[in-house]
Amino acid sequence: MSWQVSRPCGRSMLTLCLIAVAGALVVVNSKLAAQAVVQGIGGITINSHGVVSQPTLADRHAFLKLVREQMRAAPDDLHGAADLRKVSLRQLQAAIAVAIENNQPIPTDAQFLAGLQAIKYVLVYPEQQDIVLAGPGEGWTVDPMGTVVGVTTGKPVLLLDDLLVALRSSFNARQVGISCSIDPTKEGIQAMRQFLRNQKTFHPRVAKGMKQALGPQQITIRGVPTDSHFARVLVTADYRMKRYAMNIEPAPIAGVPSFIELLAKSGARLGNAMPRWWLACDYQPLARSEDGLAWQLRGTGVKAMTEDDFVAADGTVEQTGRPNPIAQKWADRFTTKFEELATHDTVFGQLRNLMDLAVAAALIDHEDLLGVAGCNLDLLYGANQVLDIVHGLTPRTVDSESSFLKRGRNYIVTASGGVQIDSWQVVGQAAETDPQLSGILNKAVPIKGGSWRWD
């Protein structure tokens, strides 16, 4: 008989002043934080010890009701869909500064970056001393999981809070990358193996015993504040991917069977190997105008990757650098179906937004676009510590879950991996010159003293 071990999955839900924690609403001191309405990613709660668990249905309904009551609709001029919505970072900063000076909440349209749903262009204007982010955008609403999404596409909108984290974490991203991982401990693997050596037949109590023996799995977050919404999206996306891969729940779309199902059909055996999946950036080389003032992000943004880890007898894990063919097949299907999946499980759309923001932030630093533009964005970058990000609870551990697959011998499979955003690697590739980008640059010139966002 063959047993597989994986982890539970979910999402967290957050507003500026209220967090759903184990069914209760807890007040959080927000200071002058970037997000005042909602940062929902739905589906999990995090207690004061950082333990991730799933909320009850009643908890989710109550929290969703609260979020929708607090939500403010998009202004009329932002409600319609736009192929190219522009956000001036200089004038956005000025609008936020006015709100802070007058002790007012940051406007909703600023919190949701005017409904931007992707960053396609980073545009530099030295005469206006400005940098403009541009991409598709529309008005917003709240989906059933508490995510702020476009009213027609259902795609998550970009958040000011995530932009601040991306800008302020760019140095860390260059040094250590931005990542999360969820992995069993060495001691847990040893304990589970010892438990299984004492089992002669499989019965429901064995699955329960496996989970207890393996114990909590550890969550590691690098490169961004561990208590940020940015970090929780990374962790949640990893949860969801592993949950689909290990057959804990079915994917919400056709064409993405679990790894367990693919393994069962193949008849393959894994021995002491365990698959490791992670989500990574999937961008083509950036395009740039001839003068280097217009930049285009190209590519789907996200792909699933895999390789086998070798599990030694003492529970230590070593990366082999080689993918299991069945695990690779599952990763390829996940990547192919990512766009469709992201519209049904919006945490993956949020993850792609984070990658866009991280790449844009790295590009600004890599090319010294602030210096080129003569643009001061100290408030957004947090230099004066006036504008804070939203601080929630840090996810630290999650209990193990198990699924099993009958086979002639015993094989232990634990699903490890995570999310890796190598934004500096993306911007470090040689960019391709595209003369047509000058036309985009000329069409998006910010108006001095005008609005910070326009179509």
C-alpha cells in the first residue's frame, strides 16, 4: 500500500481594523496604514500563535457580510472597463499625503489603485518628474471569498498595500528573493516513518495517526514582512496548489486532475522520493523603448515547477534537481490552465498581481528610474515612516493532511515546495527594444496638477 501526505489549504481574510481569527473579530491598531477597507483572501483563519486553520461556514458568512458592508463602490469614472488605465505614482503619493495631513482615511480608489488588474507598462516622464503604472482596469466588487475583484472580469485588483510592500522590499528581493515554503520537519518525517513501520494494514485510524505523527508543518517567509497581506497571499497560493495536487480537494476547473490521480493511472512507484512543487515567475524578457523611458512586462506571469526531493532514513531531505515525470505532467497542466484557474480561485490572480508589482519595483531600482525621472517617492517607500503597511497575523504552522493511494509496497510522499518570486532575475535579462512603446509613452503623459489616475 502507498500513502501520500500533504497539507490543508485555505486563505486568510483581513480588513484594516478587523481580522477573522478563530471565529472572532479582533481589533488591530492600524496607524496610518495603506488599506482601510479590505484585504480579503478568504478561507482560513490564523490564531495568535500563527496556526492556520479553516473557518466555519458561519464565520465566513459573517465576515463576508462585514466586508461587503464596509466596501465602497468605485467612482463613476472608474466603473467601466479600460484597456489601459494609468496611475501616476507621484500624484498618488500627493493624494495620500493630503489625506494624512487632514487626518482622513486614504480614499478607496487609492487603496485599490484605481482598479488596476495588471501592470503592463512602467512609463517614465522626466519633465513631469513622474513614473506611471499602466494596465487594464475597471470598477470593483467583492467575490464570495472576500477578494476585491473587477465587476465584469472577476480578476483581483491590485492593492496599494501590496505596492508599498513591493517597493519597500525591493532591496531584500535582490538579496534573498521573495518566497514562502511549507515543509514537514525532519522530526515529523522520522516519527511518521516509525509509525508506518508498525502498521500492517491500512484502516481509517492509520491516516489519522500519520497526520499526528508528521505533526505541524513549518511556514517560512522570506523577503517581505511576514505579517503583511503580500506574505499571506504567497502562503495561501501555495496551500491551494498543494491541496489540488494531493487530492485534498478537486480543482474548480476541468483538466487539472490531482497528482494522486495521475500517479494512480500511471502505475509508477516513487520509493523514497517526494515531489516538490513551487510557483515561479514566468515572464518573457522585458521590452523597452529606444530611450529607455517606456517598459513593458510580457508573459503569463506564473508557472508551476517541480523536482524530486530525496528523503533519507533520518528524515532529512535533499533536492535531487530531477523532476518526477508524473509530477512534471501535473505541473505542466497547472501552468497551462493557470489563467482559467485564476478566475475561479482568485488567490492565484492575486499572486500574479504580486509578481507584477515585485517586477515593477525591481525594474524601478535596477534601471534607477526614480533618478531618471527626478521623482521623489519617499512616502510610498516609507522613508519618513508616516505611511505604514497593514500588519496582520503571521502564518507560522499548518497541520498535516493525508491522502492515500493503494499500491503493492509502502511509499511515503510528502508534498513540499512554495512560491518563489525572482523579480531581479526577470529584470536582469536583456530587454528587447520595441519602437512602438514610444507611442504608449506619448499617450499616457500625466497632466501636472491633474488626477493621479485616468483612462
